[in-house]
Amino acid sequence: MEQRDFLIRFRKGEIIFNEGDEGHEMYIIHSGKVRIFKKLEKREETLAVLEKGDFFGEMAILENLPRSATAEALEDCELIRVNASMLDEMMKRNPEISIRILRNLASKLRETNEKLMFYLSQPTVPQTSQIPQRELIPEGIKARLLIEKTRRWIPIKFKETYLGRKDLTSGFVPDVDLTEEDPDRFVSRRHAKIIFRENKFYITEEVGAMNGTFLNGEKVNPGIFYPLKNGDEITLSLITLIFYADIPK
């Protein structure tokens, strides 16, 4: 491990921290990949593989408890070390950090609840109907997006369609995943959402999205629904998508 100010370097295979260690800092990945895992009786269970822009170890700051898992450098990596006072300042300057931490915590709580419900329901086998299903757009309506940069088509299947980048920290993967088209990470993980309501499509920006959302060159404000029509250009930061829909009258 090499250390300079807040930037710490770990070589491939090095342990960043072990489960049970005291922790007063979290880390943001500047480069490389990190594996988060738990040691079970005879094996290791990988919980997540994180990459540039992802963070981990935040529970130690928020709860002041020992580390709940082990972190290992999967590649040579550079990490930004963040203590409680730095995190507080970062959250004031960048609201997306607060939102991502809340979503990460919500995801962990949801997973815990799902496991609890599973064990409480034993020995009865859980029914498919117990799993919440997302609402599909009605049959006969075809909607899709064309990513200008790569000419990739993405169908719109759900009444709520998320646009953004995958978030390895929380496990969230948007319906329109722009991770490959956005290597510089300008698009937020939950950047915008396309809504189908009363036989019409709308675009809205998610709270905390950075670098802007634009509809035909006009900036979109968070929480406001903007109607979409055939051929409209949706721009998330620097990535432009063209909206197409066939809606029977």
C-alpha cells in the first residue's frame, strides 16, 4: 500500500480492510476494481465488485461499527480516503452523494426484508405472486430509444423506465444502461425516467442527477413531466437518445 494525502494505492490482491476491523473512513474508487466479500465457514461469498466512481465502507462512518465485510483490491487501484468531516462537506457540495448513500442503504434494507420474509415463510415455498411485478406498457404500443453515439436500439417495456448507469454499490441497473456509452461517468446512475401515463409518454429528471437533462435542447427540471413525441431528442449530459413510439389512436 502507498499513501499520499487522501489518495491511497493498493496492489492487486491486497486487503484494504477485513471484516471486523474498526473503521472511521470510507473510500471512493479513483481507478481499478475492488471486491467486497464475506468469509463463510468454508468459502468466500462475493457481495459486490466495484469500479471507478463507486464507494464503499460508508457504514463505518454512519454507524461507528466494525467493518461488516472484507474489501480486496482486484486490480492495482487508487482510492480516495474520506473521513466523516470530509463526507459532510462533500454531501453539502454534491447532493448526488447523499442520494446515492440513501439509495444504497435502502437497497440493503430491502434485501434484509426480503431475506426475513423468506425465512418467516418457510417451510412454505414462496409464490411467484409474492414478488412485486413492474407494470408493462399495454400491448400494441411500441416504444424505443436510439442511442445516437452507438446506434444501439433499446426497447421501452415498462410504464416507468429508468435511464442512467449501473450502480455496482447498490446493485441498481437502469433499463436504459448507458455505462458503455459514457466511459467518463458524466451521466448519473439514476439520471432520468420515462413515464407512460394516460396513453402518453413523458420524460422527467431524477432528483440529484448531475450535468443536466435536455429535451430538444431545452433543459429539463427535476420532478416535472415533459411530454414526448416521435423524433424527440433526449440528452443526458453528453449522450443523446432519440425517442420513437407507435401509439394506436
